[in-house]
Amino acid sequence: MRGLHVALGGTPILTGVDLTVAVGEWVTVIGPNGAGKSTLLRAVGGLLPAPKAITLFGTPSAALRRRDRARVVATVAQSPVVPPGMSVLDYVLLGRTPYIPALGRESTADVDAVHEVLGRLDLSGFHRRELATLSGGERQRVFLARALAQGATLLLLDEPTSALDIGHQQDVLELVDQLRREHGLTVLATMHDLSLAGEYADRMVMLAGGQVVAAGTPPEVLTEELLATHYRASVRVVPGAHGPLVVPVRPTRP
Amino acid sequence: MTGPLSAARPAGLRKRWLVAGLFAVLVALVVGVSLGPVSLPPGSVAAELLNLFPGVHLDSGLTEREIAIVTELRLPRVVLGLLVGGLLALAGGCYQGVFRNPLADPYLLGVAAGAGLAVTAAIALGGAGRQGTLSGLPMTIPLAAFAGSLLAVTMTYVLGAAGGRRGSPAMLILAGVAVSAFLSAGQTYLLQRHADSIQPVYSWLLGRLATAGWHDVLLVLPYAVLTTVVVLLHRRELDVLAVGDDEARSLGLHPQRTRYLLIAAASLGTAAAVSATGLIGFVGIIVPHTVRLLAGSSYRVILPMSLLFGGAFLALTDVVARTVAAPSELPIGVVTALLGGPFFVLVLRTARRVLT
């Protein structure tokens, strides 16, 4: 496994993005709205017809059949569709789809795998609940459970905390980090909350206008200068225990 | 109550629901064959139906003439009702899943209107049914209806997508209504130009099982089998499609490919049903929703149960249609709407009470 190389040229949204994510690493992509973060994730997830430049664990993404790719890459979308009436168990079982033969049905092994994942995420008591009745934090855990049930080692998280309060944001990110350590997962995420992003990522990549404008460790990327240039934001960056803390400051008017 | 989950098992057809569905079909079969201008004792009818199986010989106590009524007149009519009702409900449930739209059904999508126009054209221009009866429909009629229904569903889909915001439920239904109106206008125009076919076309349009013989059953059967097999094989895929195309794709499916295949299958079923019995509304929307409210929202439940309950519902509706105003018959399309509407409201209210 050599990691991941992305170079999307030609598409209007991402122009010549180079990105390598090492196995077991957590890389967070940041950037202002419209920078192309979600597009980048969709491309890696094989949802866009531009995967020629993408290599997954040494295999060109284009050479993978969709099912095989689904066993390697799992995506948690920014706001996944919550099908009405579907139970948590059935929803997480959808994650087994790449292992279920076409037109077939789940085996006992699939159901066992799902119960194992539910147990790991403290969701065992929830399996009969209807997904639509869960709170935002519980739902996010269920979405993660479905991705884990896919058995993929590369996890793509698009704004995993955008719908959560600050406590649940930390819960979810701690959980992802714990899972990553225990199971050797590779995480590629996009985030808007820069302080949180910096606390959990090994490396960060800042996108702007479809190009990489900065890449490196959180302290290298989260600088007042870069954020002022690309986010047009007025911030203070304070060193913290786990990474720089980005504090918005109201601009002083002349 | 959260649906059919009685244990930590994946969604699927529970045995009790399957038994209930099969029981409904059996009841419809016996009741449908027993009741009519000449009422026959249900026990004898059941015995006579068992006699149709090879190797079974029971004494039903029916006369030769009564046996002929059972096997040549009523049985094909009931079987056709089961087939058509099952197909319409199955197609409705399938469309609802494929379009992720609870309002989708063969009528609202314009599929039935497309099939109707095609059949009208075949009758008016092709001269089929000139003799005032359609019992001898040529085998090509379902194919014409299939072409018409595919054309209609494609128009609806394209029109619905052209309004921007793909997948918006309202846009799709709006497009379906527009396509329906357009195709119905074409049908009216054709009828105006060919006044001699008004009578056969009109009696067909209102929905008829009256003239059904084994010929019609054989006409519908191959299409029914094909549609049922294709749709039921994809029941799990429809559950995956419920989470959206992007998610389905990242789970390794080909949503668009599955969608086209299922649209074609459901349209084929609709076309076969429409070409055999005319326009019978309401079954395609109320049966799947009733199943959804009672038995759960997974397509692994909805589709097979719609097939069984849709068939039973239409066969029983037909009993009402031919007995209420005997000796004349009510158009079955009228009865499905008259019975189905209040029934659906009842189910909706009860289910909501149970759920809250």
C-alpha cells in the first residue's frame, strides 16, 4: 500500500491538485466555501468521472470495479439521506452491500459484522430504532457505523461535525481517531471548524479556487496570514496543546 | 412500533405477512369464483379448484354447467384480476422506490396514459376490435402499450429533470400530470377521428375484466412473470437506492443502470395490465402505501406484499363491480377508486395512531 495520489487537471473545480495521504494518516482538507473540498472527496470516492489521476493503495482507482472500490473506500456524506422508516440495523447493513452478491441477500456473517460494528460504536441498544428518530449525534454515529461496516480502510468524511453541537463534535472526532488507531484506518476529511480540524489532523491541506495553497502540519497551515489571504478572515491563532486554536476577531474598522 | 423488526434480523418478508398475503389471494380466488349471477357454494368451488391440479379428484357436487362456469368464465376472470392487480401494485411500489417518490404510480407518471394512447392507436388505426369486442386482442397490443408507456415515462422523467433540482418530488409528479394530459389529448383526438372505434375503446378504457377469458390471461402472463421476476430480484437494491444515488454508488451499485432496468420492467408490467384490462386507477398507489403502513417500509416487504395484496384487492373489487348493480356491471376502475379511497384514509388514520 503506497497511499493515495490525486491530480485532477482539466476539471474546472479542481485544477491540478496533488495530494498524497499515507496509510494510517489523518489528513483534513480545509478551505473557504466553494474551494472544491467536497469535489475532491467525491473524486477520491469514485463518484466523479475523473479518477484517472487517483491511485488507491497502489491501484489506479479507474481500474477498480465499483464494488471493489467500495470495499476500500467508505464515504460519510455531509448530510446523508435518512430513509423514512428504516431501522438502524437495516441502515448499517446497507454498508455490507459491496459484499452481497448482486441480487442476493445478507448472510449471517454480514449481520454479525454489523452487530459487531454497532457494539463497537455503543449503538447496540439502537439497532431496532428508526434512524429518523435519532438525535444528530446518534445519527452521526450510525453513519460512521455504516461506513465501518463497509470494511474499508480509507474513510472519507465530508464535514462530519457540521450538524452537531460542540460536545458531540468532539465525541465524533474522538471516536474517529480511536477507530483509526485501533484499526489502522486512513482518514481524509473536510472541515470548517479550523481549531477542531487542527487538533485531530496529522496534516492539513488548504484548498482555494480549486488549488492547493498550503499543505503541512496544522501549525504550518493554520496561520493568520494564510487565513487572512484565502478566507478573508480576521483571526488570531493561539498555540494550543493539540494544535493551533483559531479565534475569530472582529475586524477593526478604520 | 418501528415496522417489521421483531428481532435483530435484517428487513425482509416475515412469515406471517407472507401467509396473510397468500391467504388474501386464496380468499379472493374462492370468493371471486363463487359469487356472481349464479351463486355457487364456496366449499364446492374450492373443491373444484383443487380438481384442476393433476391427480386430485374431489366430488364438488357441481353440475357440468356449473363446472363450466367455474373453469371457463369465472376462473380466468379472477386470475386476470389477480395478475393485473398484482402487476399494477408491484409497478407502483417499484416506481415509488426508483423515483424515491411516495406519490409515484403508473397513473401519476403518465405511464398508463402512454399505454392507453398506444392501445387506442392500435385499435383505431389497426382495426383491432372493430367487431365491438376486444376479447381477441392480438399479441402485439401489449408490445404497443409497452412502447407507449416507455415513451411516457421517459417524457415524464426528462421533463421532471428539466425543471432543475433533480429528484424533487413535486416536479416529477407535475411532469407526469402534464404528460398524462398531453397523451390523453392525443387519445381523444384519435377517437374523434375514428368515431367507429369509440365504443370498443371506451369500454376498454373504463377498465374491464368482463370479457376476460383464458386468452387474456395467457396474453398477460409472460409479461407478468418477467416483470415480477426482475422487480423482485432487485428488492434489496431498491432499499439501497433509498439512501440516494451518491451513497448507492459509493456502496458499489450502479444506480442509474438499476433505475433504467426497473423503470423498463415496471412499465412493461403496467403496459401488459393496461392492454388487457384498460385503465384501472388507484391500485398502484394505495396498495403499496397500505403495505408500507402496515408491514414496514423496506422494499423487500413492500414489493412482494404489493403483488399479493394488489391481486387480491383487484379480484375482490371485481366481485363488487359485478354484483352491486347486477345484472349490469360497474366499471372496475370506478369501484377501485370508490372503495380504495376511503379504505386508504382509514389505513392512514389507524396507522398514524399506532405510530404516535
